[in-house]
Amino acid sequence: MYKLLLIEDDIQLSKLIQENLERYGYVVHHPKNFSNLLEEFTSIKLDLVLLDINLPYYDGFFLCRSFRKESNVPIIIISARSQELDQIMAIELGADDYITKPFTFEIFQSKVKATIRRVYGEYATKETIKICVGPLCIDAKTLTLTCHEKKVELSKNEYKLLKKLIENKNTFISREELIEEVWDSVTFVDDNTLTVNISRIKQILFQLGFDHAIKSKRGVGYMFHFPTSMGD
């Protein structure tokens, strides 16, 4: 059984989420004291964290960053804050997905199930080799992108998207295909979630000196452009 940590200070909503997840066989831990969440996080062998943003003592952004320093356990943000900036910040801090309130439990359950399946199940990353194009290399084992002496950590979603783009370099890939590659389904994924992740990848590539590596074309999709010569 998978163990989940549910960090939500709305008692009624927390109870509903817990009951819903337990019906599907998940073990749900809910903190009673929000002042020592990092200690509780490290003391339990967890498979997934469900994290609200507006919390007492420390907000979800701080906690997401703190958790990510300790572990690569998947984190899903659940919040009423639906602005794009909040979603971008959550992804940049290491969150794997973002669910905006209010939501249906069908969508919520599908996202939890898809995340568990991606990380631990049939779609879990099993590669142990690096994939390189020119000086850029992505490593499935460490979830890092390197260029010469520079190294940047990637989230699981960023890794999967960048891997797909690099493997199909100089070819446009549709948004639907990219969404299915990472989230397994187009139905329950906010189109903006892909945009946020692609924006984050562009920023990472910019840091490594590849400021125009990701091309986009309206109605077509995205492409990782790697010049075949310096004149491209």
C-alpha cells in the first residue's frame, strides 16, 4: 500500500480527501501539528505528498523547497491559488503536479493514481544511461542536465519532457503527445500545466547557454532545436 502525507489545514476538506483515498487502498497520514512538518516528513517513508499552499507557520512553497532538499518523493500541490505565477513557482520549487481547488474527486483521484504509476509503476523511469546531444546530457538516474561543467537538477516531469524533445530533436511534437508522455492522459491535465513546465525547461536551458533551444509553433507543438552547424 502506498503511503501519502496529506498537508491540508481545512479539516473538513482534509477528512473528505482522506476518506476518498483510503477507499482506494492508500494509507493517508495527516499531521496534527503544522509547526514541525519537516520532521514528520523525514520520519515517515512516504510515496507521495499532497501539499496545500496556505498553511499556518510555513506556506506550501517553503515546505515544497524544504522537502525537495531531503527527497525526490513526488509532490502534488493542491491549492485555491490558480494564478499562473503560483503554478510556475510550485513547479520551479520541485512540485510534480498542481491541482486547483475546487476539484472533483474523480480528477483528483486520477492525478494521484497517474503520479503513483509514473513514479513507481509500469511507467516508472528505468533508464540508467545518459542521453546526450552535443554538450548537453540528461541523466535518468540522477535527474540532472549537464553542459560541460555546469549541472542543473530536473524534476521528473522536466526530465521526461526534455528527454522526449531531445530524442526527437529538430522535429515538432504536439502538445497532446507531450502531455501523454508525462501525465499519461490528456483528459484531466490542465493545458497550462504543460506550458509551465516548458517555460521552466526554457529557463534551465537558458542558464546553460541554450537560450533558443525550444521552439514553439501555434497549433503544432514544441521542438528541441539543436543546430547541425554553427550557422543554423
